[in-house]
Amino acid sequence: MSDEVRRALSEDADALADVHVTTWQTAYRGIFPDEFLDGLDREARRRWWRARVEDETPVPVVGRPAVGFCLVGDADEEGLGEVFAIYVHPDHWRRGYGNRLLRAGSDVLREMGHERAVLWVLRDNDRARRFYESQGWELGRPIRVEEIGGAQVTEVRYETDL
């Protein structure tokens, strides 16, 4: 497997769906109900990924086949970029891929003209929070409460200058 960081292609949709679903099922076990996680629809996620890469959304991925991705874009707040998702398949954790993907996602946001970015993370996802803090992201003020998969969860906001 090549561990280059590159832009996602349409042929990456299956691998990206697998990364997305498997990572959710691993990272969020104990946060979301097991039945919700076990019922995640890989085929729906494949279709979703195909649509993203076919509309030429710039998605940094690592590996060939892809074992991780960073999905970024415009935030709801005027002038801010946002990291919507960054996932690495659990079989590839702790190899530095997350660091590289977050840098590549930040590069995409800068290319889009953003100077500052935000991201939202589950308050109880200690692993992810430690990762973002190690990358220089700072805890912001707002929090939000959402219902996902039948569980009410609190998300906290992180911010950084790009």
C-alpha cells in the first residue's frame, strides 16, 4: 500500500465507505447504541462518497487503496472553513496519517481562501480531542447537542488559524 496523501478519485468510493463505517463502529462504540453502529449502511455510504468525489469535492485521502480521509469545506459561519470529518481506518491508527490528512485538509481550506477553521467533535471522544489539541487546535466557546443514532450527544467546537 502506498501511503501518499492525494485527492480522492471515484474509484476510492468503496474504500472510503469502508473507512467511514468501520471507524464509526470502532471509535463510537459505547457512545452510540450498538444497534445503530451495527446497522450503518455501507452501500448508502458508498453512494454518498461517489457523489462527493464525482462532484470534484477536493477530499484529501491517504493510501492506495484509501485508508483515511479529511473532508473539509465552508463552515456555516461566514468566512470560516470547517473540517467536517477526518477518519483513518482503525487498522492504520497511530501511523501519522491523521496528522498528514489534517495538514492536507488545512491546505485545501487555505486554497479556498480561508484563514481560520473550526471543527466539531463529540465531547466524550477523548482520543479525537487529544489529537486535535496536539495539532494546535484550541477549544472554542460554543457547544451543541444533537441526537444521532438514538443517542443525545454533546459536541464541542475547536478552532485554529490556518
